[in-house]
Amino acid sequence: MNTTFVTFADTTSQSGGAAEQDSVLLDAYSNTIVNVAKKVSPSVVQIKVSGRTYGTVSDRRNTLPPQRRSPGQEEQDSGTGSGFIISSDGYLITNNHVVAGAQRITVSLPDSRDFDATLVGRDPATDIAVLKIYADGLKAIRFADSKQVQVGQIAIALGNPYGFQYSLTAGVVSALGRTLRSESGRLIDDVIQTDASLNPGNSGGPLVNSNGDVIGVNTAVILPAQGICFAVSSNLTALVAGKLIMDGRVRRGYLGIAGQLINLTERIKQYNQLSARTGVMIVSVEADGIAGNGNLRPGDIIVGFNNDSVASVDDLHRLLTDDTIGRSVQLTVLRENRKQGVMVIPGELK
């Protein structure tokens, strides 16, 4: 009688090896998060506002759709949010909606020191604001190049949700190139989507990579969705913050018109050799002297801006940068259904 011995030694060895490898990977992930927390936490602050005032009734109304709210955006005269230090001399970044209308802004540091903050400037169009405090021993956090961010990479959010100071959540970058409607009505481009959990009070806190460098500013969540959160990209934030520090505001071009989206018929498109299906019809022209718009007429349909196609009001907002202020630009319009060029001089939006 032949006897066959069956052994599971090899299987057990492989299973043990796989478990050990998984443990090493999990430890590496945990160590990464721990190291980021140690590196970044000293730069994250809590922001408290009080005496909030609103210029008009519409200023008090939440202009974002009900399903999309900025974490911490509530109709109240006081509140809290988050921010992070970007220079050792006291400049820090937060969201515009955290500090808008506040009479007093207090910044609480991780070492329990509190300082009154000065509002350097805010930009509702990108929901970014810059504050300044006068304190010693500040540790600044660096910006990463958000163009190098990839879907699936680690994303770590730090802030003060519901008043719980210096909380951390981790996830991944879920998508890139999103757009988000700001309270001013303009679209924020190049928005990062992440599943790192955000809650009221996280607004203005940093979204960082595995090196602890900022890839975005936590701005909004979609309610009641789970794990759909948004951050303004670091490149856009750095650009806006620089202009706020230098000038106190972000300058944008202004045409002095009221426009609305209009569909173009296939006949008009083919006759004028247009690729876009829509344009911006001018409803009214404001002759206020700020913009050189005297050549525009109500009823004109804007379909081009210099060499760029215009299919919506958002396209016009994107193209009316500070570089266009006071300079002649050519709008391509349909007047009586025929394409022609019209020269205008954008003014500065106040």
C-alpha cells in the first residue's frame, strides 16, 4: 500500500509571506499619514469670526444650490473655519466664505495662542481669502504643483470640523479638472475632487499630498453624497493669493453688458462657419464709461473673443482677465445673423 503525505507547508509559507507583505504596506501607509500630520499640523489654524454683517438681503442668502454647500457655510453672525500659514511673517489662506462680512477675525494657533487677524484681501470668484497675523515662531506650509496631481494619489485633509481642532482625514484624489460655481456666480476652474471627508469647519483648510505639500484648499462638499468633496487647486490658490497680497484684490475685465445664453440654429452655424452650438446674446449695454462698449448693440450674439470661441457667459468670465483691462480686444458677434468683428475696451470690474 502506497501512502501519500500531503503537506501545506508551502501554502502556509506563502500565506504568511503575503500577510507580512500586507502588514509592511499598511505600516508604510500609516507612517506616511503620521509623518504628514506631524509636518503639517503646526501650520493649520482655526479661524473664528464674529459680528458678521451683510450688505444686502441677497448677501445673506446662500447662493449655492442646496445639494452643494461649502463646509461651514451657514447663515449666522459668527462661525469657525480653518486656514493654513503660507509664510513665516504671518500670511495665511482660508476661504472667502469663512471670513466674508466678519467684523472680527481671530486666529487660533496649534500652540493655543490667539491673534486678531487682518483681512488682506478676498476673492469671492475663487472663494479664496488671505489674512495676516503678527506672531513669532510660525511654520509655513509649501504649495505643490497641482498640475502634477494624479487621480488615485493620497489626499489628506486637515482642519477643524465642528470645532474639533486639528483633525485629519485621508483619502485619494477622485477626479481632476472639475468646475465649481462660486457664490459670485463665476465658475472656479481646475477644482480637485477627493473622498477625504470634509465637514463644517473644514473650509479653508489644506488638502495635502504624501509629502505634506498643499495641493488644494478644501472648499465644498455635495450633500447628501458620501465622499464627494472639492478643493481649489494649489496653482490657482497661489496665483490668487499673490495678487491679494500685492494689490488687495484680483483685477478682472468688465464689458458692461447683460447677456444670456442662446442656442444657434444649424443654418446660422453653417452660414457663419461656427463650431459652437450656443452664444451669448447681449440683452443690454451699460453706458457707464467704465468699459469701451459703444460699438455693441442689444441683440448682438457674442461667439468669439480675440482668437477664442465663446459659447457661454462662463467663457466670457474666464477670458476677461486683468490683462484685458484697458486694452482693445475684438469680439466676434452675430449681428442680423452675420458674423462681424467689433472692437471693445474692457474696464475693470469693481
